Amino acid sequence: MKRLFVIPLLIVISCDETTNDEVSLLGTWNITSLKYYSNPDCSGEYEELSGTITFNESSVYQELVNEYSFQEYCQEVGGSYDGSNCIVGDGSLFFNGDDYVEVPHDQTLNISDNNGNQGTLMAYIKIADASAVTYNRIISKKSIWNAPTGYELEVNPSQNIITFLAGGDNFARGELIPSDEWIHVAVVFQDSVATIYVNGTDVTFDNNINPVTSDEVPLWIGNLTGSADDPEGGAFNGHIDEVGILDIALTGDEVRNIITNGFVINSNVAGYWDFGSGSGVVLVDQTTNTNNGAITGASWAIDSPIESPMDVDSFSQLCNATGGEYSGNSCIISNANYSNYRLNLNEYCEMDSTGAYSYCGTLELSPTDATITISNDDGCMIVSCNR
């Protein structure tokens, strides 16, 4: 969201001041209309906000409110409006490199105990930094990377590898071509052989592993179990969605079928987190095993490889899921920020990021009105306010 006076624009602020005989810009004004235009003559389409603006001796504090209709908000969050529905992602979690989801230990998560030494792990990931030199854990049930028990799935974008860690320090690896788009990753293991898939393609170049054996540590999503401060860079940086853990080894065709047609829960699924049903600090397991996770740090996002249509009756859900406040058939988003200014008679200037007063214009001030105009070829902004 844009903020007041942050970029060079033609800015017109019109304020009605009725409570003070002294002609002064200082104080708090209620913004009844703030319009951003891309055209320098303040014509054509515009974005409109409301809120308050406070002028102190040298600083400006803005609390801006943007109010969206269903169609406007669909486009604002990256959805596609088809005339009646908003086609939008059904949700994911964003991990910033320190976050994690902790799923308490349950015997169902010791997948190699259920049907012999076999199993499948899978997830959708969206890497925030494809050049990062870190081991980004996607799924971890190991107390340390070379623990004799448990399992782990991780990627290292800078090394172009995806790794499945089984017993001890023997791991399987596949080739990963880093991308800032959504990627489906999966590993299938049976006894001492693992196969790694990226978007349904077998990318394995080292398939030998030690057996996966059970443990009692929690399962973490987005970090190395029990260690948010792993010196090797254990935490994931980016989005994670659609995590599934099964106690059977799927075939390549079965992995590709899930990518095409979606995840189906059956008796072999130990845990499935669709990231579209949780809220607050809980990630909900869709299976009857109720392996729900506690979220630490990670934030909900609407970005997802799984898209679904939402009609206007679901507008409140869409608004609230993305940090907005739903009221009166509108989604309201608030944003607060500061800027600095200098006032010299009828000259008004804003301080830029280097500390220089470079965005200058004129001020017209009376006991009841104030108008600030800052000109630039990039566009204009008009603010109307009263108090």
C-alpha cells in the first residue's frame, strides 16, 4: 500500500479547520478522501484511502485506511476476478528463516513402523531466496541432521540440491533448479532406496539411504526439530503448503496424480496439512489422527498453488484471512507511517530517504482550509480532510 508523501508526486491536500482561530497546519486532521492518480494533472483512475494525518513541527504521521470492494480486493491480493468469483489461493504459511510449526510426537508419524521400512513425504514450497546458502528444512523429525533415528526433507537452493535424510548421516539427493515459483517436492523411500521427485519428475542422483527408524521427537515443519538456531541454517525461508506424510511408498504415477488431482486422505496418510483450514497459531491436520501443529512465527498468506473460486458471500472470509477487517460489504486495511517535512512560508517540502528535502511544493493556508501542492511528472495525490 502506498503511503502519504513517500514518493515524488503532485500532491494536493485540502483541509477544513474550524476549531481554531489561529492559522496553523499543526494538529490532527480527519482524512475524508485521499486519492492517488497516476496522471500528473490529477485525472483518470485513482486509488482512494481515508484515515487521519497529524502534523507536528517537523514530522507527519499518517494512519491511512484503504476500503476495497469485493472485486477491488480480489485484484489487490493477487486473485483473478471473472465477473462473479475471485479465483485465489486457498492459503499457505510464510516462514522467514526463524519460524516453525511443531507437531507433537505421535506414533502415527513413525511411518517406517507401520508397513515395513517405507513411506512418502511431500509438500509444495516457494523459495524466497533462490541464492541462499542454507539447508532449508521442509519437514523434520530428527533432533540433529545426522541423528540415527527419524527423517527429514530439505533443500539447499544455492547448491541446487534436495536432500532426504534417513538414519545417521547417509542421505539421498536429487537435483533442484531453484525458482521463485511454487514447486512440488516429494521423496519416496523403501528399505535402503529413496527416490526424489520435483514437480513429478524423478531427479534422484544418489538413492542410497540407511533405514528410517522411529523416535519420539516432535515433527517440525519449516525448521530442524528442536533447533530454531541451527548453525547450518536449518530454517526455511519462503512459503510452504500442502504437506503430506504417508506410511507407504507411492509410485511416480501416484505422486503425479496427487499433483494433478489433489491429495486424497486414506488409511495410509499419517498427516496431511492443507494450510487452508488453520487459523491463528494452529495448523490443522485433516486426517483423523489430529496431528495438529502449533505455529511459531510463521504468518498466514493467501499465496498458494491450490486455487479455488470464492464468491461475494465469502468476501468476509477472504478479507479476514488476509489481515483485513470486514465491515459493510467492504474490506478495510489500515497502515501507519511517518515522514518528515519542512515548512518555509508558503513552501512545503518532504524529506526523502537520504535526508534531503527534495519533494517541494506550495502551501496555501487559511483558518478553515489548507492546500499543499507538490508537482512531479510521475502523478499526483489529493487529500481532503477536516477536524
